Amino acid sequence: MSSARVLTRSQENTSPSDIDTASLVRRLYELEAENARFKKSEELTRKNEFRATGVVLLILGAVLTLIAYLSYNTSTTSNVLMMVGLAFLFLGAITIFLNTEKFVSQKVAERFHLSTTIVLDDLLRDLRLRNKGIYIPASRTGSGTKVFVPLRRAYKLPPQACLKDDRTFLIGLSDTAEEGVLMQPLGYALFTYIEEDMDVQWKSLGADGAEHHGRSEPTSESEQLSKKLQAVLVKGLQLADSVAVSDRDGELRVSLQNSSYFSACRTVMERAPQVCKQLGCPLCSLIACIYTEYVDKEVMIESTLRENRDISVTCKVLEVK
């Protein structure tokens, strides 16, 4: 009876104006978040529109210039046609590189993360860690995607309590097979940027991942994953001219053609080889993070191939205890 009276009193003390104010504040926060996502989407759309317009101008200029060159006879019409064609070529080139955002040069961007990667490589070497990193989904860690590097060849994944604990060095456990290093992947910051700023989610796609990965034919989920990867890596992050995606039998292969990240990828391979082989550079790590959350299972980077300016990354789902 007393609890009912307290509840009644609290309801009486809460005026309709207080409820309306709380609702308005909550709605205001929702609108601010929606506005931020809209602005980001608008910037990406504007950037792609500039590029498409530039390509059209280049094609038109090339056609006009070619026609003027083939039919050139020192007449006024030929001269005007030649000038118009060259003008379109010039405008097209400027429009393609015209942008509404400021960018850091490629070499400067590479050097920003290179020192950190080399330090991590030294850490792996001094700790004598030889196993490949195992990417663990946020559903098990409770704090985002993590990568676990086992200390021993015959290993087990640490219990969920250890994965949720804020520890990097999992040493001194009751079962020595569970010991190793647990850290945030190199590509996780970019992964969160895609989810938060670009508003692209991966978990919803992989809700039935455990079922479809036993099939050999592509499913609607894997087709959606392929489309989102192409949109993010090509249009969003502009890391490649085109992307080919294959998702079959618990194995994801992402091939980036003419990748703008190729130079940085090669530098990491040369300067930090253990990071490259065991954890993956930021690009490979990003793809591994995406696939880990998509299937909601443990994933390992199986291989990375580089040829010309193309990068191919293969990730595989692990069946671990």
C-alpha cells in the first residue's frame, strides 16, 4: 500500500510540463544527430557530383578536340572548335580535383601512423609473439572489436570475463593456453568513423550470418555486404577505383583495384612486417573488423596480396572454443 502511495505521489509531482520538456530535449538531441548525418551525406554527395561532372567535361572536351584536330583547316570554325575542346578539358580536370574539404597529402598521412605501427611491430617481436591475431566481435568483448594475439601455438580464447576486462597483457591466467595480448585493431578507428559519421551499420546485415555461411551460393545478405563495401571503399573513403567482393563458405575476399592506399600498404609491409603478417595494416584491419561484426564470430586475416596497385585481402571465420 505504501509503495502504491509513493508511486501516486511521484506521478502527481511530475507535471505535464516536465514530461513535455524532457520529450522536447530528447527530440532535440535526435534532430542534432540526424542533422550531422545529413551534412556528412551531403558532403559526400557533393564530392561525387563534382567528380561525375568533371568526367563528363573531360569526355566532351576530348571528343571536340579530336574532331577539331582531324578536321583542322585553319578556318575560324576549326580554331573555335579546338579552343572550346581544350577549354572543356581544362574545366574537367579542375572540376575533378575541386573539393569542399581540406586534405592531407598522401605521404604526410602515411607518416602519421607509420611510427605507431613500427612501435607495435617492435612490441610483437620483443614479446616473441608469432601467432596471427584473432579478431573478436563486440558481442564478446563488450567494448568494440578487439584483436587477440595468443602467446602459445596451442591456444584457447580467453573467457568472456577476461575479454571484457580492461587489460592488454593477459598473463598469469589459470589456463596458460589462454594467455596473450588483447588490443584494439589498427583499423578500428576507421571502422567507428564509418559507422558513426557515414551511418553505415554492419551488424544488421549479419544477423543470420551463422546460417548462410554454410552455403556455397551467394545470399541476399552477402550481396548487401558487397554493395556496402563497394560504396564505402570507393565512394566514401575513395581508397580504390573499384572493389570486387566475394563472400562464400565463411571466407571474405575483398579486391581493391588501383588502390590509393597501395604505397602505405607496401611501406607497412617493409617497415613493420610482423604487424603486416599478424595483425594487418589499417586497411586490412578495417576489412577484418567489418567482417567480424558482420558474422559476429572470430575472424582471422588469412592472406594479403599486392600486385601493381591492386590489393586483395582475404578474411576467414574461425571455429574456436
